[in-house]
Amino acid sequence: MKLFKILLGLAAVGLIGGVLFVYFGVFNVAADEPHSKPAYWLMETVRERSIAVHAKGIKVPSLDDASMLMSGGADYNEMCSGCHLRPGVESSELRDALYPQPPNLTKTKRANPAETFWIIKHGVKMSAMPAWGATHDDRRMWAMVAFLQQLPRLTPAQYQILTARAEGDERSHDHGSEGGDSKETMPGMNMP
Ligand code: HEC
């Protein structure tokens, strides 16, 4: 009985502590202040476990079709390169301002294509990674996965060829990006 009372007391203290922690704004949500090491570790672990569990059972189609690469490349250039960069571009204003910072996908790729697909389709909560499944079908997202498998190997010239959208392609987005400066703003997001 005594042990029960102690546990109940501890739970009450924990609950009150939690409420005060939230109410007094102890946690700083500012994106320009990095997480503490333990908080960072916890979030990384939660994210990686979540992705691994949810991506289990996704069947990976063949990813080495040339037309897939072209379609995935054009989509990547238009929708993703502002955050995830492209060969020859080391930073973007958008990427530099985000926390967590979007990974540079011209340097690294995830080993597991099913996980890559899941991330593209569903996005990542509490980061800037959008859920593209709301507006794109699976085939189109697999094409981006195929492109991401090759991206770390591409030179700026190869990237340009692979990401050129065929004239009249109705799937084109109206915010294409041009130019090869080493610092760029998000395509289509330059406010006057
Ligand atoms: C507004 C910025 C933004 C845009 C646009 C964006 N992403 Fe992301 N993306 C992120 C962020 C931030 C993360 C990291 C999330 C985290 O650390 O929890 C991420 C993570 C990822 C990852 C996981 C990388 C890894 O292995 O951990 C992939 C794959 C990815 N994005 C693909 C894409 C693709 C493909 C597109 C375009 C269709 C895209 N992203 C568009 C911000 C963005």
C-alpha cells in the first residue's frame, strides 16, 4: 500500500512538472536554436524506427528504366532541389534556414528504396519534408526514388540532361528553376 502511495505521488509530481514545463514555455521551438544532444538523439531514433516499421512490406519495383529516370529527374529538379540541392550547388537560402536541415541528396542516398519511397509519399512530421502522396501517384514517386539512386553519381552536366522536361509535358510544374549559381533561392519563391 505504501509503495502504491509513493508511486502515485511520483506520478502526480511528474504530471505537474510536465504541465509547468509546457505552460512556462521551457522548450524552445525556435528553428535557429539546435536541439540538445539527448533531444536530437530521441527524435532521430523515433523517426528512424517509425520509417523502418512503416516501410516494411512495401514492394520495390524495377528502378532502372530510363524513362523513369527522366520523369523522376524533372520532378526532382522542380519540387525538391530547392531544399535538397543539385550537383554543383552547395547551398540554398531555403535549406540554410531550415531546422532540421534537409539532407544534401546529391551527396547521400538512403540504402533502402522502400524507405525512400515511404518518406516521399508520407513526408516527415515536424520537419519541412512534405507528403507528396497527396498530389502525386505512386508511379511518379517511384520515378523520383529511381532518380535519387543515381543522383549522388551525377555531374552537373549529366544532371541537367536528366532533369530537362520534354516540351509540352503536361505534368510540368509551373515553377521550374534555371541557372547554376552556387547559391540560389527556392524556385518560384522570390518575392518582389
Ligand atoms: C521545404 C523543403 C523540402 C522539400 C521541398 C523537400 N524536402 Fe525532402 N526533406 C526535407 C527535410 C527537412 C528532410 C529531413 C527530415 C528529418 O530530418 O526528419 C527531408 C528528408 C527527405 C528524405 C529522407 C532522407 C534520408 O535518407 O533521411 C528524402 C528521401 C527526401 N526528403 C526526398 C524529397 C523529395 C524526393 C522531394 C521532392 C519531391 C523533397 N524531399 C522535397 C525537406 C524538404
